[in-house]
Amino acid sequence: MGALRCVVGPESVRMLQLGHPWIIADAYTKKWPAGSAGDLVELVDASGRFLATALLDPGERIVARVLGGKGLRLGERWLAQRLEDALELRRSHVPLEETDAYRLVNGEGDGLPGITVDRYGDYLMVQLYCGGWRPHLPELTRVLAGALKPAGIYEKTRPRNTRELEAVSDTKRYGRLLAGTSAPPRLPVRENGLTFLVELERGLNTGLFLDQRANRRQLMARTAGKRVLNLFAYTGAFSVAAAAGGASRVTSVDASPTYTDWAKAHFEANRLNPKRHEFIVGDCMDTLAELARRQERFDIVLMDPPSFSTTSKSRFTTRGGTSDLVAASLPLLAEGGLLITSSNHQKVDMADYLKELRRGALQAGSTVRVISLAGQPEDFPYPVTFPEGRYLKYVVSVKGRT
């Protein structure tokens, strides 16, 4: 049986003509013929003109994801070609000195919308953000195993209520082995010459956010002799980078004792004595108030919060929360010091994010000058027709005289 023919409305036609890879559910998609997740569909306009081939995910907000502008057969041969294109981009354009943890397939940016594949040493981690890929996972697993010969291939599921689960999911198994042999509970990997310990089975995340690799490398070059405050430290990857770069003292703050212990293990894995640095388990806003009472001063303040988090005392969201964090942090920052702020919230673009920083600086009565804007590294490509793909915002600013 051939692919289902599905009529899309004028707005979807316009988005397809602009090269956007998503079909958003609307009145037209409700009239589509019945299909199952993973079916291929031919998208046509009201006159029957062919527009694209897409992967169906009925019942979801993104009801179909475009695989190509021609008819195609979704099988191992097609998957192998897309994977080879992704590997060639990384061979040609991604600097990976002393690094064996990075992204191999970045969804829409590599022509496989709704899929990511990450390398962690000798292991691969697949994540599906689209239920339409579920029926094709065995084929994808075989293609990855044949092309890359990993020790093992894992999948980590992404539950719908990820943000709410994050604080209570440290030990739950969200990863499962698809092929090969099991990885150790904490697998050592290399990034920029440093060692990090990742968990492929437990937790929603592995303990290392690969999209910050280049920004951590940049940080290492800035920290010699500096006092560094890292808010929302998570498992301490930025803290380790700061200490390895020669920081005199790194203060890491996170609400989770599990993540804080993991951060100390990262210090030890890199022969950095955690006792020479400070680790605080607590709410970041409360901690900033306490550090201000102690009249602490830092040369670098870094904050990379999740887009949403909840503790017993406070609730953080990127919209609105960033300005309050900046306002509370700036009094602790020495004149001429660096304020480094980051957000992975896809729905906040760089212009709006800079407005949050402006509000925080005005609230604190401080002068802040931006000296660097960055995003995700080269192994996280995105089509120019897909603005949602540029989600990471990393801003380095200098505090001026008031």
C-alpha cells in the first residue's frame, strides 16, 4: 500500500514552502485519513499538488515531520544515507580534540526530524521526540550498529511531564539497552581533555549536556586565578572546567544533593581536590541572599538554569526568572567581572533573552556590557528554515562601573 495522501491547509503550505519541517495539527489535519504513528504520508495542497513526504504522528501537536521533498521509502538504505551525511558533517566541521562525547544526529539539522543520537565513549544514546519513529527504531538500531560498531546502543525515553519529573527522577531508569553490552553505572567520557561520568540508564539526563562543550572550553581560558560562582551547577561540568582552567576557588550551588555529590565525583575524576572549593546544596535565590549577607565577591558568576524548575521554596522559569537572578547576582560580582548567563528555552529568542538581562541590570543599578554571544556547537546544526533549532543562548557580559 502506498503512502497516505493528506491535504494541508494554506498556512501549512506556506510553511512548507519556507522549508519548515513540521506540520502543526489544525482543522485540515483533523480530516486526514486514519493512519498509525510511523506511517509515511504524502502532503498535498488543496489542488492535489505534491509538496513533501512526512512521518505521521497522529494525535500530537506536531502531527507530521517532513522527511523530504520527494517520494521516498523509509528503510535501512535511506537511514544509512542520512546517517552518513551526519557523520560527514562531523568529520569535516566539528572540532573534537580530546573529546569522545558529542552529538552524532541532531534531528531536523541532520534530516532526521524527531531523533537525536549522542556518542558517549564507546556507547550511543538514541532519543525519540516523535512517536512516529517508534516502529522504525529496530531499523535505526541496526544501521547505527553496522556503521559505528559501538559497544552498546541505549534509548532514553522522554516522558511528557519531563520538567515536573526532573527533580524527583535521579534514580529512576529511563534508559534501556537496545543492542550490545551494558555500560557501567557511571561511564567515563572525555570532553576537552576532561573526564566526566555519565549515566545511560538512570535519570532523565545523562549528567552532561553536550551542547555546552564549546562554551565550557571557552570558560577554561577565562578562569585562571579567578573566584567563580556557578549557579544551578547540576553535576558540575562548568565548575570542573573553571577549576581545571586555574580558578582559585569555585563555588557550586544546586538544589539537589545527588547532583552535588556527582559534581564532587567529577572533581575527583579530574584530580581536582573538591575540598579546595565550595559546594552548596540549596535554592539559588536563597543562596545569593546569604552570599550577599556574607559580603562575598566573585570575578565570574555563571548561571545555566533549566527552563523550568521547582524547589520546596521557589519556582523558576526563564521568562521573568532570569532578570531576578541577574539582579541578585550582580551585587556579588566585582567591577570588571564576568556575568555568564545561559538558557536552553526554545521559546525565548536571543532578543527577548537580552531584554531579561537588561531588566536585571537595571533592577540592580549596574552597567553590563555584552562581549560575546554564543549558542550550541557545530555538532548541533539546524536548518536556516527552522528557527526553533537555534535554542541555546550563552551570553558573556562585563560588569562596568556604576
